[in-house]
Amino acid sequence: MNTTMNPPAKKLSLKENYAMLTRGLGWEPSYEPKDEVYRAVHFEGIKIHDWDKWEDPFRLTMDAYWKYQGEKEKKLYAIIDAFQQNNGQFNVSDARYVQALKLFVTGITCLEYASHRGFNILSREFPGVAPRIAAQMQSLDELRHAQTQIHAMSHYNKYFEGMAEFPEMFDRAWYLSIPKSFFEDAITGGPFEFITAISFSFEYVLTNLVFMPWMSGAAYNGDMSTVSFGFSAQSDEARHMTLGIEVIKFLLEQDPDNLPIVQGWIDKWFWRGYRLLSLLATMMDYMLPKRVMSWAEAWEIYFEQNGGALFADLARYGVRMPLGWETTVKEKGHVSHQVWCTLYQFRHAAGFPVWLPSAEEMDWLSAKYPETFDKYYRPRYEHWAELERQGKPFANGTLPQLCQVCQWPQLFTEEDDPTQVCYREGTYLGEKFHFCSDGCQHIFNQEPEKFVHAHLPVHQIYQGNYFNPGVDPTAPDFNPLVEALKYMRIQPGVDGGDFATHADAVNWQKWTGRPANMHAPQATPATPATPAAEPERKIA
């Protein structure tokens, strides 16, 4: 055969191969107008003149994607399997650490799946081929993250209470409406708002707080299963962050009219992400038996320094720091303490036990928060510890008022006066709405038509909508709080309550020979307090 007439094909460069497998897969619609095919791309007011200007610095193609992810999966599941075979759950620092995993699997893992759905929508809605490919790959990333997190933590479900029904809890539990409302807000926006909210404001500006200090904390507490999925996801997060910054630069370079729209989204989603991460602040400061760093230290590193440098770089596009960033700096010494105090008051309605910090832990908090902890929070914990010693533990028997936007209880204080609860009020169409901060009220004022429809669990409970079918509210022994907890998939008196008498603490001591409440408050060194039975509580 004469090969001179058919020379071997030239091997494509990485850039050429990427172009063939992305832009080369696109086509112009012929039997339907383009505006009918991509209906959502115009209604936000964003102007795009040239979709080909969208660049992916990684130039990742689908064949390379599956190769890289397959290699990571092999290593990840080998570690998870070894962890399970060696009963790694008994080598973690303390049973209290597992309570943080309950918050992670019920709150964070379901967000990964919600993100997967959102990026699937983007891969359909964007006219540009390159952003469609990028959105499709991130959708696969998020689905993979949800799956690996579920697999890594499913082993704990064999031994600890409160992790089995996490999808139902995510949809129903009152404190999980905070992360749920975040993604429902994002996914019901337009495609450009969603990608700005998730890829930039959350992934680029805030996600390092989840995957750096928290995963380090998991390693420090002996949970190599969680660390493995965190590190496996981190390389994906690097691509997501790159997509986030590329999104912002692309939008701002396409048309100057995009700047005020994008800046408004940055303001909104920075604040919403910050409020969401208050859960993480509490997990870092209170739920890790062995702590790596405080929330205040993490915020200084990953937002004040890194985020400050990012927005200084974006200043050339006209972007400024997001509204409310000064408030976050003032609140960093208070947020985790205020959230933990609230969870302690409502521990009978949580899907995990809550405890008071020991004297040793309060000393650590005092060292990390020298200007706030001893002045505002230590006296409160000492008072509650004294009530526990007297057999009269404090609990809040009513349900809290919620913020209409972030859905946190009204627990945060004025930024310049930590003794006063921050309360804001607004009126829309003759109805009053309540907010936890100026930031949330500002978001509401920008689009009140959206937030008046917020599904607030406390309102639903009082309206009688949070009960399982067949429950009779007129029955003589009807307890609305108990029935609402059953609807939320929280076992009254089992999942929440005081840690010392919780099944996890009792079983942990039985399995390991170590007391699970080794750091719990004691009456005196000589006479440890006996936990009192939790009194019956009804909604007032």
C-alpha cells in the first residue's frame, strides 16, 4: 500500500483538541429561533456579544475528565474501605465529633446535589458551547461530591443516631431550612445569577472555608474517611473557583451595562453565603473536640486577606467589595457563640445533642476571642452549667422568630452592641416582614416578590402543616412539638437533648471504654453531676 498519498494525521495540540471537543460540538439552530431555544438568557438584562470569548484555563475535555476522576475514585474508595474494615469510627477523637458529621450530611451534602441540578440547568440554558461544557462538568463534579460524601459517612450511620434520613431532614428540619433556602433562592434565579452566586460568590470567595480548615479539623480528629473525600473534591474545587473568576471577568468584559447587575449579585450572594457559613463557624469552634483554628482566624485568612486581594484585583473592572463585609469583620468574634447558644436553647428540637463547653474549652475560646468571649458568653455558659447542676437545665419552650431571607432565628446582635438583638422590619403590600440584619433586609427590598413566598418552618409548624398524615391535633395527649419533630424525622428525646445521656455517648463508652463526655461540664472535681431527666416541653 502506498502510504505517501495518506500521510499520518498530525496529532492535535491540547488547545486544538479542546476546541474540537467543545466549540466543535456546537451548532446553530435552524428550525427554531435561537431566542426561543435559549429563553432564559435575556431576562436578567445581561448582554453577551461574543460567546467565543469565554475561555476555560484548564481546557478540560470529557475524555480527560473521566480519566482523572476515575483515578481519584479508585484511591478514594480504597481509603474509605480501609477505614471501614479497621473500624475507624472508634479511632476518632470523641463521639461528639460525629455530631458535626450529622450537620454535614444533613446540611452540606444535600447542597452538593442541589448544585448538581443547578449546573445541569445551565448546561441547557447557555447558548455558548464552552460555558455549557464547563457547567456540565461541574454538574458531574457536584453529583460525585454528594455521592462520595454519602458513602464516606454512611459507615457512621451503622453506629450513631440521627444520620439515616438526611434527605427527608433536609426538606423538613427547621435549622436545615437555612442551607436549603440558600440554594432554592439561587436555582430559581436566572442562569447568570445562579452561576455568579455559586461559582463566584460561594465557590471562589467562600468555599475554602469549608474545604481547608474544616477538612484539616477532620484529620486532626482522626476522621480519615471524611478527609479523603474532602481532598478528593479539592482538585474539583480548584476548577470551580477558576470557573467563578472566569464568569465574572467574562460578564464584565462583554458590556459595561453588566457591571451594576453583577455587583448587585455579588452583594446579595456574599451576604447569603456568609449567613449560611454561620453553621460552619459553630462546627469549627464548638463541635470539634480537637480544634485546628477558630472561626475568627479562618475568616481573617480566607476572606479578609484572600478575599481582600481578590476584590483589589477586580477593582480594575469597577467591582467593589460586597456590601456588608465590614459587618462580617465586626461579627467574627460573636457569630459562632451566638449560634451555639441558640442551638443549646433548642437542643430538644435538634437532630443531634448539644452540650455546654467545659472549663478547658472555654479557656481555648477565651484565648481565641479575648475581646468578646469572657465578657459576653462565658457568664452565660457558667449560669447554664449551674442550672444543670441544680437539675433545672434551661430550655426555650417556644419557637423562634425567623428572618424572612436567610431563615436564621433572630439571634444575631447589632454589630456595634452585642447586648442588643439585631431586628429589622419592613412592610410589603400591607404585610410586615422581619429580618436579622441590614444585609437581609437589603436583599428583601431588591426583590420582595420572591421572598414573600419563603417557606418558613416555624410558620408552618404554627399553621399545623408540619405533622405526619393521620395525626389528630384534637387528641387529649396531642403534643405539637413532638409531632412536628417526628415530621422532621427527628426522634423526640433520642436525636437531640443533652449529650451526657444520649445514645451516642452511652454506646461510645461501651464500645471504646472511653467516656464520650470526657470534656463535659462537671459539678466539682470530686462529685460529678448526674444528668437530670429532660422535662416534658410543649409549645406555649
